[in-house]
Amino acid sequence: MSPLPALSNLIDGVLLAPKGERWLDVHEPATGKLFARCPDSDARDVDAAVAAATRAAPGWASTPVEQRARLLDRLATLVERDLEDLAQLESQDSGKPVKLARSLDIPRAVANLRFFAAAIGQWSSEAHATDARALNYTLRQPLGAVACISPWNLPLYLFTWKIAPALATGNAVVAKPSEVTPCTAARLGELALEAGFPPGVLNIVLGTGPGVGQPLVEHPAIKAVSFTGSTRTGAAIALATAAKFKKVSLEMGGKNPAIVFADADLSDANLETIVRSGFANQGEICLCGSRLLVQRSIFDAFKARYLERVRALRVGDPQDPASDLGALVSRAHFDKVTGCIERARSEGGRILCGGDAVRIDGRCAGGWFVAPTVIEGLSNDSATNQEEIFGPVVTLIPFDEEEEALAIANGTGYGLAASLWTADLARAHRCAARLEFGIVWINCWLLRDLRTPFGGVKNSGIGREGGVDALRFFTEAKNICVRLD
Ligand code: NAD
């Protein structure tokens, strides 16, 4: 049997095995089979990467903006060149349909790199004239060595969302993708070498949260941490960095509502979007609407149409273009999601469709597939409606009036994203202002503009990423006051 391909860390411009020579198994979720080995790096690898980033940071900070932008652009072009390979790899690593990786994940990684390459050339800082007495101007200087930590659900998409603004603003980066889906980030490391990034400017250390993430965020030379992942890990990072007053941007979990009012335009296309907002990427998108609130006067009619569409979703081999949903990302996550469905049953929830694992014959017989599941009959304070499941599970909740819808929607500890569907413009604006979420979509979902502030409130996050917010996060503002009289 030929040995499994081994991924490499990228440290100081060199592709390296972990110092401890320990490895993690990487499984293909669609088959349950091993297909690669990932470095199980430790604090020694982190130390080497942070030392390299610290050495590289001053040179990178003083590299002309145009040159930094050109390198990011070159990297985008290489990702675009390898789009098909990367899409296949992302699908193999995460279980998502290839067609989704091809149409969403990898194009979005290209867009992230291009967006921040362009943004940095357009960015300017402020000046404040204090009458005729003084002139203030603000320098926005890079921080030095920064950490970017990303999760498994949109692996390359979220990895590039962080490293692109960090690099564009002149920081040297130590990045850690999820150990569950490390493959495309490792490939990006190779492409960064091909693009010609100077050694140490982008370092990628592969391994677990305790093995790599923790020593990285605690490292005294790391000035800021941009993290996307679970609320539990976000809390651990907040604790680990608080006493050192590091900058943190924490993008965490959600329990997002989609609110459908009786007056909503429920055209087939809109209904399609509502279905997608629950089940895209197997429901493994932090922005998915897992609580579907529907006004009681249309509840039964809506439910019938909605269920018909959900039942038509095809779960299958991610390589099959006909598959709408692929496999869940890992055995552990499969167990979690199926356990949540069991809990919903024990809480008195009625399973309207799905509710079980799906067995796919042939190549995917050992895969971790779950049927799109719709549940009704649970109160908003049930664990099912309060805790993030992060899988293909949506609960239906009826409401009578706007006030009640807002109370249910706001009635969780999370506050990442909400979507609302109504033809009443005044209601749309009124509700949007009162929804306690960082992002509100009206009559749409996942319609993204990379310039907009992205992030959550309450247990969903601190800070905003995207556009100017990301450029601000990765720089320190220094005000300079010149006396004029
Ligand atoms: P996770 O918190 O388990 O892991 C995320 C990353 O943090 C991984 O790279 C992991 O190795 C690392 N990590 C784990 N422990 C660490 C520690 N102590 N110190 C530093 N790093 C550590 O999350 P996950 O299971 O990979 O991702 C799913 C979660 O991510 C869900 O809760 C989802 O809602 C959330 N998410 C949020 C957003 C957003 O933008 N708000 C986007 C995508 C996913």
C-alpha cells in the first residue's frame, strides 16, 4: 500500500514536517476513509513560525503597498488557476459537494485575496484640523506578527478571509487552519511560495487547538488574534489573551432565525433561498437559519410547500453533480448532529422529514451522511432551539404578531445573523433595527458584499471583519498632533 500523502507546515519560506514527527489522520467524510496525514505540530513549531514572522514583519511592513498588493493578486491568480483541483480537494476533505466548492468556496477565496489586494491601495487614513491651532493626522501601522485561526466549515474561504487583510496591511502572519480540514490551506502555502512571498511573511502551522492554537494565541510576540470558530474556543482565546491586552476579533457560533411574515413574496425562487438558508453546505454555515419562524396564518400552507422542497434535496456522493448535500465533516460531528436530533425527539419535537442518517451505497457506504431534517413542536427555550447544532436541522416555529417574532428571534444567547421575509417595507426596517444580530438580510440570504462589516453580537462575537473593519483590526491607529500657531 502506498503511504498516505503528508501535508507540510510552511515556516520561514520552507515546507516542513512537524518537529515532533507526529501526525494526525485526515479522513474523507464521504467514505470515512483515511486519505492524508496532517502535521500534529506543537509549541516548537509555533515558536519557529512566530520567530520567522517576527523577523519578517519589519521588512514586509516597509514593502511598498503596491508590491504587497501585487503578491496577493498573484496568489489569487494561482488559486484561480488551480480552482478545479482545489475544489476537488476541499470536497474530499470536508464532505461538501464539489459543485459547491467549485461555485462558492474557491471562487470566494480568490475574491478575498483580490478584494484586499485592491482595498489596500485605496485605503486612506483621517486628518483632523483643530481650528487653526493644530493638525491631527492618523497613521495606521501594522501590528507585527499576528495569528489567524480558522474553522472547518468553509476551509479555504475563511482562511483567506483572514490572511488577506492581515498581509495587505503589512503584518506577518502565523495561520492555523482547522486540523479537521487542513488540505487546501496546506496547498495555499505551496502557492504562496510559488507567488514569491518573502520567507516568514506567511507561515502556516497545522495541528490541533491545544497543540498549535493555544501556544500560538499565548505567544508573547503575537500581537493580535483573528479567530473564527466555536463560541467555546472563542471564550478560551478571550481568556488566554486578556491579560496581555492583545487585539482579538472573535467570529463565533450562531442560532440564526429566518422570519417569514404572511405578506412575504413566497415565489419559488424565494422559497428556494429559504430552503438553501437552512441546508446549504449540510447546514454547516455559521449563517444558516436553523430556526424558521413562520406567521401562523400561513403556517400550514408554507409548511407543505417547504417540506416538499426539503424532501426533494438529494443527499449523496459529493462528487455527483446531482447531490445537493454531501457528508458531515467528521464522525464526531455526525455523532453530535444525530445526537441533537435524538434530543429534539426526547424534548417532544415532531420530525416532519429526515431525522436519520442516510446510507449511500457504493464508494460512500462508510460516509457520514444525515438527511435534511425539519422539526416542529418545540418551544423556543428547548435546548434544540437554544444551542447551535451546525448541521442539516431546521426547526419550524409559528408566531402570531411581529412583537412575538422579535421576542423569539432575539431569545437566544447568540446574535450572528437573521433573515426576514416580508413585503411590508416599514415592517422590514422596523424589525431589522430591533433584531439583536450583527447581520440582517431582508428578502435574501447570504447576499454578500465584502465591504460590509461582518460579525455578531452576544455569544456570536466581538468585533467586525470585512472591508475597512478588517484593515482597521490589523492596524494600530496612532494620532499625531502638529501645533500650527
Ligand atoms: P472550533 O472552535 O472547534 O475550532 C476552530 C479553530 O480553532 C480550529 O482551527 C481549532 O483547531 C482552533 N482551536 C481549538 N481550540 C483552540 C484553542 N484553545 N486555542 C486556539 N485555537 C483553538 O470550531 P470548529 O468546530 O472548527 O468550527 C465550527 C464553529 O465555527 C461553529 O460554531 C460555527 O458557528 C463557527 N463559525 C463561525 C463563523 C462566523 O463567521 N461567525 C464562520 C464559520 C464558522
